[in-house]
Amino acid sequence: MRTLPFRNPRLVALALLVIIAAGLSAFLSLGRQEDPTITNLNATITTLYPGAEPSRIEALISQPLEDEMRTLADMDEIKSTSATGISIISLQLDEATDPAIIEEIWSKARDGVADVARTFPEGVQPPEFDSEGIAAVGAIFAVKPSGAAANPAVLARTAEELAERLRNVPGTKSVESWGTPTEEVRVTLDPAATAALGLTPDAVSAAVRAADAKVQSGRLVSGSSDILLDVQGDIEALDRLRQIVLATGPQGQVTRLGDVAEISRSPRDPAPAIALVDGQDAILLGVQANEGLQIDVWMGWIRDEVAAFAPLLPASLTVEQIFDQAVYTADRLSEVALNMAIGVGLVVLVLLVTLGVRAALIVAAVLPLVSLATLASMNFIGLPIHQMSVTGLIVALGLLVDAAIVMTDDIRQRLRAGASRMDAVDTAVKRLFAPLLASTVTTALSFVPMILLPGGAGDFVGAIAIAVVLMLIWSLIIALTITPALAGWLLPEGGRGAGLPSGLAGRAFHASLRWSVRNPVRSVALALVLPAMGFASFPTLTAQFFPGVDRDQFHIEVDLAPGAALSRTHALVEEMDALLRATPGITRVAWTLGESAPAFYYNIVGSRQGAPGFAQELITTAAPEATADLLDPLQTTLTARFPEARILVRGLVQGPPVDAPVEFRLEGPTLEVLRAEGERLRAILLGVEGITTVRASYEGGAPKVQVEIDEAAAQLAGLSLADVARQLQSGLDGVTGGSLIEASEQLPVRVQLGAGTRDDLERISQMLIVPPPGNGRSSQTLPAFPLSAMAEISLVPSDSPIARQNGTRVNTVQAFIAPDLLPQEALVRA
């Protein structure tokens, strides 16, 4: 059995053909991507409750949802932020959770959220559950004007048409958009005219909804017919809206909607989010590929689809690709492949020098064979080619030839001693089987902890260990089967040893061996010197688990003070955008305002939504060197130039996602204590050299307009506090009712007061409040009065957002550091 391959050349040839075919087939079909896929253990629940204060959000929304989520198995961490008008809850499963049951857990979580939502008070919008977690896009396209500004409606429709085409490309998982203007039909009421009629925006919206006959109207059923009845009156044009009857008078007068309102189609104002590319309004489309795909092949299909769509574009628009993961994947894998080729070349060179041509070729044959067999195994277990798995192949290069070298040299020595080829092969395999097995197993076991490492860190570095272990296993198999057969066939019998003469180095080595045998204690002590020095110097080493990233990209986060409007953010971003585009080394600038940008790197987590004071920028530079040169100067320049904003210039890093490189969590009895201690810690960190930005969960809250209503006066007018609040909200924010159908689009009809009422505190105080019918007023009396008649209005600071972790209020203080500073060094300095 030990000499079976040696005695059967056809069997060896068949094995070689199978390994080569399987390896090449795997190489052509294996998924190719830039970085490992991080298992998604995170989800978020976002719930809007317009106008509600943080304490009310916490009690009515965040806490009930947290209690429900805590009942789920494998739930490790629950974080929540209760801010004015919004609750954001972040869920994280235990790192040891079986990936096969994650979707089942999220399904139960959705059911739990739906159950809790039924208990929410009126006015709370349905919660949005997002379990996509960490999902980097494979490509980002910008649909933008080709010259002057384009019609927003045309821009949105074109972007949606392109998105639909990209969704149909094989291998596409999802396509999402950023900065899409939401078109609606806006009904802007004349406050005095509607108040004179005793109508509120809610009442007008109800009239629109009642006049929109998109409902079933019964059927005509006879012995031979079954025909639907259709009541005409669907809202299909703006003229139909203008003809809706709002009120009739005793003399037959009719007041229509067009008499008291201006009606138009326009993007929603203010927009929830905006995207800019090179200073122009745009819509970004982020396209995500399915896992396990060859990203370069899939990207070719995407480009072909975009090219086919280009002739259909309106003349005023163009499509530009601003991110292509396939380019970075090809560059990264090419770099790793070059390193692997250099490694193979060095190994073969050393073998030629030490073993001679024949023995070197026999051992060198192990390299491609083991590599191809490993690729086939990776294909079988579903491990794609990316920088970590290929790095594992490089790490194993020096290890996988050890067994082949020992086997080849043993057979050569026996042939030189006069043994027959059959006996030399048989004896060598018999003698070396146990030592080689033990050596391979012990080496492989040293990599097992990396394979078993849970969570994102395990996903990231585990591929290295899996690739090494696979190569070690295959190197053992080939060293015990194919290598002995090749050595038995090709090595010469008898004669002098191959390779270069050892000369002086050989004589010195023999002398050192003789000295070590004569002085065992001294030789052991001398051998321990280097390990002891290594352990002694360990504390002086810089701790960096993951290497840095050389990339021609980085991103910037901008936070304005709480309460900042999107228009204010837009004005600041335009100024910053002009400065950045004029900076040497920067080739492209793309912004998202009001929400996080598309995740263009595997460990970027975009969790900001509905944040008008937030903006994020994706910057492309001329080269990775330009990125490194720009990070520090830009952080300093932008911070000094725009003191009204908190600006964070962030380069890309390796490893699983983290919110900040340095983070402290404070727990305390009251919000006042948490805020005070957080400010003290924040001041300390800001004084540390190398720390650029510090932010905390508890900071100043946004200003708010406080309306103190004379409840007795309101009751005399037949109004409750809730009635007044509802009239304010519907008048200022608007209320939707009915929709306009155009082709396949459905545009909501929003009824609200004009912007002149909404943009000034004095005008809000003069807003007319309409009492309900039957409040005792004469029909000749003005049925409305200004808000200031029964309320005092003032501008006051609101409470800061309330952060919780696993049911406890916390203040998380995050510190961001300079690119050349490691977190451990920052902590030591602090």
C-alpha cells in the first residue's frame, strides 16, 4: 500500500489530472471579492413620533421595544437612542450565534416589533426594522444633470428606471437610492380663507380623501352578467383637485379647493435627504451583489446594463460611476498574487541551491499541486478568493514544502546508500508517516483558535487559518503519495549529494553541532537567549491587530448643532465642497445630507437617518499616497474653517466594524450625573495629543418652541390641548389624504399652510386656530382666533437624547484619533 503510487504511474497521472482539473475549475468558478464577508449580527429599529420629547420617546417606544427584544434567544446587546421625534434601537446578537438561525431570530424580532407597535399612541409611525446590517455595495452610480440643473421629477424617474434595470441583472442582491426627491401634490392653503370657512388642514385633507373615488362601488349581478360599478372622480389631474367641494352656503354658494389653495406638483419641501456629486444635485444608486459571486464578472454585467441604458437618458442627464469594487478587488488580488509569486520564486530558489535540480523540481511540484487542491477544497466549502484567504495561501507556502523536502531527502539518502528504488520509497514512507502526520497536525492545531474566533474578527481572520490548514492537509497527502513516487522515479541512484557545496558554512555548522553536544547546558542556555529577549521586548511593541489600508478613498462626517435644518447643512456643505474640490489630490467628491452615505467599504456602518444636521462625504483621491497626505491636514483645516460643525475626517481601516477607535461607557444614577461626568471625560480626552474629535451621547439638546396654552381658554373655545396640538402639526407639517395616479406612479396629496406661516416664530404665534362646530359662536363671527390669544410661545432648549444599553441609561464617550496613532497609544497618553 505504501508503494502503490510508485508501482502505478497511471494512478499518479490520474491523480494529477484530477487535481489540476478540479483546481482550475475551482479557480474559474470561485467567488472573488476584495474582503471577507462579515456575518450580520446587527439590526436596527427606527420609529418616528414627530414632536415627542426624548423622555416620552423612551417611555412609550424605546423601553417597550427593548423589553420585547430582550426575550429573543441569542440577544447579546440592545442599545437605544431616544431623541426628539425618533427612537433608534440597535440590536446585536451573540457572537457565537449559529449563522443558520440568524434570519429566524430576525423574523421573530419583526413579529415582536409588530406586536409592540399595536400599543403605541396615536401619531407614532410604523417602526422600520432593518436587518441588512453590514452590507458594502459593489458599485455606486450617480444620476445627475449633464449641465444646468435638471427637473427633480425627471431625475427621480430616471434613477428609478435605472435602478429597476440593475435589479434585474443576475447576481444583484439589492439596489438602494440616496438623495431621491419625493414628489408630491402640494395643496397650500390660504390660512385666513380656510379659517373663515371653519376648516382645518385635517378637514381639507379629509375632503380630498373622500372625493378620491378609488374604492369599490359594488357590482351589477344578473343571470348572465357580473359587471363592476365605477364611480368617476379619481384624482388623475390637478384640475380634479381644484374642483373638490369644500363647503356650500345657504344661498347655494360653493367653495372649491382651488378657491382657497394653491395646488402644484413639486418635490417635498423640506426634503428628507439630499445627494451631491461634484457640486451638483444627484441621486446615488448603491448596487449590492450576492455573496460568493465573482465581483469582476458581475461588475461587467452591471456596466453593460448601464451602457445599454445610456441612449435612453434624457439629454439633460448623465450617469457616472463613482465607485467600482471590482477595480479594488482586482488591484488587491493582483498585489497578493504578486506576493505569492515572489514567495514561490524564493522557495524554488532555495530548493535549487540546497537540494539540486531534480530534488528541487520534485519538491517544487508540490506548490502548484497543493495550491490547486486547496482551491478545489475552498470551492467545496464555499470559501471565496479574497485578500484574507489568499494571504493564508502565502503564509502556508513555507510550511507546505517541509514534508516534501523531508520525504525527498530521505529517499535520496537511501538511494545513495544503495537501496533499491522500491525499498527506498517503502522504507521512507513507513518511517516518516507518523512524524509527518504529527508535525502537520500540531501545526494545523496552532491555527484552529483563529478559525474558532467568534464574531466579526473571526470572519475577517478566520479565512487565513482555514486556507493554511487546507494547504497543510493537502501537503501531507501529497508528501505521502505523489512525492515518494516522483522521487523514486526521478532521483539518481548512488553518487554525490546534489546542491551547492556547503564549504565554510558547512564546516562552521558541523563545529557548532559538536560544541553543542559537548556542552548541553551552555547550548540550551544560549538557545534561550533570543526567546527571552523576545518576551522581554513584548511590552514595548505597538499593539495593532489589523493592518492599515492603502486606498485612494476616505470619508468625512459632518455634524451640526442639534436643531440645524437641512438647508443650513446644505449651505455649509456647498462651501466645504468647493474647498475640497479645489484641493490638489482630490479627484471626486460625493455627499449625502440628512442620512449616511452608501457603505463603500465592508466595515462601514451607516446608521444615520432623518438627521438634517448630518452630512457624509465620499472622497476619491489621485492615489493612496495622496489619501495618506491629506487626512491630517484636512482635519486641521476643516475644523478651523468651519467651527460651527463637528468634522471627522476618517481613513479606512481593516477589521470588523467599530463605532470609534476609543470608547468609554459611563453608567450613572441620573441624566445630570451622566452628562456632567461625560463632559469631564470629554474635556480630558480633548487635551490628549493625537485625539482629533470627541463626542458623547449626552450633549446639548436642540432648541424647541414651547407653547404654553391657557387650558381654560381653550376649553371655552371647545378645544382640548390635543386638538390645538393637532391643528399646529397638520398646519405646519402637513397631512396627506388621497393620491394622484399617473401611469404607475402614485403621488400623495399633502395639505398644509404656506411656508410663510412655517418659517417664522411670530407668524406661528399668529396662526389661526379653528374651534370645532357648535361652540356657540354666531355664523357671522370669525370662527378662528390667533394662537397667541390663548398661548405664550417661547424658544427654550430641549432635553438631550437619552441613550440606553441593555436597559440602563449610559453616556458613551467616543474619541477619534489621528491616522498614525493607535488606540492603545491614545489610551496611554490619556
